Amino acid sequence: MYSDRLNWQRFSRGSLEAYALAIFLVVIASLVRWGLGLLTNQVQTFITFYPAVLFAAIVGGAGVGIFAALLAAVVSWWAFQPPYFAFSPPTFGQAISLLSFLLSSLLVVWAADHYRRVTKRLEDEENFRKLAVEELAHRLKNKLATIQSIISFQLREEPQTRDAILSRLNALSATDDLIITSQGRGARIRNILSAELRPYGASRISIEGPDCLLSPKLALTMALLVHELATNAAKYGALSNSLGNLSITWSLSGEKLDLEWRESDGPIVTPPTHKGFGVRLLSRALDQFSGAVETTFEPTGLVCKLKVSLPESTPSIVPDVTSKGQVLAPD
């Protein structure tokens, strides 16, 4: 964030602290110039003062930068141009050198002040964007709570349907929170899995794969898919008894994400006679990402393989990690 990187902006434009810093910078530049003069006589008079002028202008603005340039010119005239330590009238060459330094410093001050203005504007825009996102997130939560209340009331006579809809809305809400935490960039796949699987006990769930940041749209879709799989596993599969285990592995290959959901040691599974809502959701949701789903109802448990295409800019955040007996909590 800009506010974290631009700590120098704690100095107010044209403040006494900024002018004091300008004096300090010119003193340091003078000491460095003096030290270089002890090593060789071929050092340019003003070479160490340009950085001082630059930083003074960045920190304190144009006025402070010009002050630093004038102070540096006076110090250089007095200490580093013969006759030394005296304000004798400068020669024509010395006058040209002083004038060139001042003109060059004005250009440096203009560029630094422009940079300061631009970064300040970007910082203000970033802060405004954060406030807007937080306000939208707050309104979204309020609307979601209202929708949940309406659903609870309208479907009070159909608790099974009501609970299924509310649980899906909660899954989307949890992923929305992850997306907001990442400043709208998306949500990490490991955090999505953690949020959905935490209620089912960590001791029998293992996850393995390189963590990556999914786009907001794909993150919400993945949250729904994982929610459907976890719900089915809790009702009919490996998470419906105390002995079942669940293994989730995934890999990245170029723009492809391959994820395998494998249940074991649960009740004996038999293929359903028709496709339920969850299976249809899996198939349709992945179409928009050029994805595919393959479900196999093995006797030991369900095996579901998902394939989706990712944007080229999708970053891998951490190397391959296996987590057994522990579902990682979101950051």
C-alpha cells in the first residue's frame, strides 16, 4: 500500500521539520564533499548536493527543495570555491558554475515536486478506493442478511430447502470476505478450502498443492463447488461417519488448474440413478472457465476431478505444501 511505502510523507509540505531535514541533508552533503576533496582535487564542486536537493524536494515540496538548493549554493561558494571560507566575488567561471547548479536544481525540484504530487494523489485515490470497498462490503453484508431473513421466513415450512440455500449463501459470503481481505484481487484456493472444510474436523482431511490466487469470479465458483462436495460428503460420503478420510490435491500446469477430491473409508458408495443439483452445478459452473468435471463413484468413496483454465497472471503464492490433520486457517 502507498501509505506503507511512502513514510516520508509524514513530513508536512513546507513544515519546519521539512526545512530542518533540508539543512541536515545539506550538512551531510557538505561533509561528503569535503571528504571527497581530501581524496582528490578532481571532484566537481556541486556533485554531492544534487541528492540533497532531490530528497529535500521530495520530502518537503518545492519550497523546501529551493531552500536546500540556495543553501547548498551558499555553502559551496563559501567552502569549496577559492578563496576558501570567504565570500569573495566569484569569477566569471565560478558564477557560471553557480548559475548552472541553481538552474539544474530548479529542474530537479520541479521533477521531485511533481513526483510528490503524483504519489500523494495516488495515495489519496487508494485510500478512497479502500473506503469505497469497505462501504460496499458493509452494504453487501446487510443485503445478504436481509436476503437470508426473507428466505428463512418464506421457506419456514421447508427447512431442508431453506437450510440448503442459506448454507450456499454463507459459502459465498465467506469467500467474499476473503476477496475483500485481498483488496478485491481474489481469494487463495487454500483459504477457500479451509473456510469450507473447517467444520468437518481437521484430523481426517489432507490438502496438498501450490497455493494460488483465484480471480474473484472463479473464487466464488470454487467456493460453491467445494461447498457442494463437502455437503454431500457430510451427508452421504466420507465425512458422514467417524472413520472416513478426505484428500484434496491440486496442481498448476501453465494456465490449467487440476484438482482432485478423493474420499475414502466412508460408507459404501453407489452411483446415483440421476444427476442431482450438485453434479449439475459442478458441470455448468466450470463451463465459463473452459473447465470440466469427472466424478467416479468408487466403492471406497467419491472421486471428483476438476479442471479449469486460469488467467495467465494467476500467481503461485507458495511452493507445494501438504497439510495433514490440519486445515489451514485463512490469513
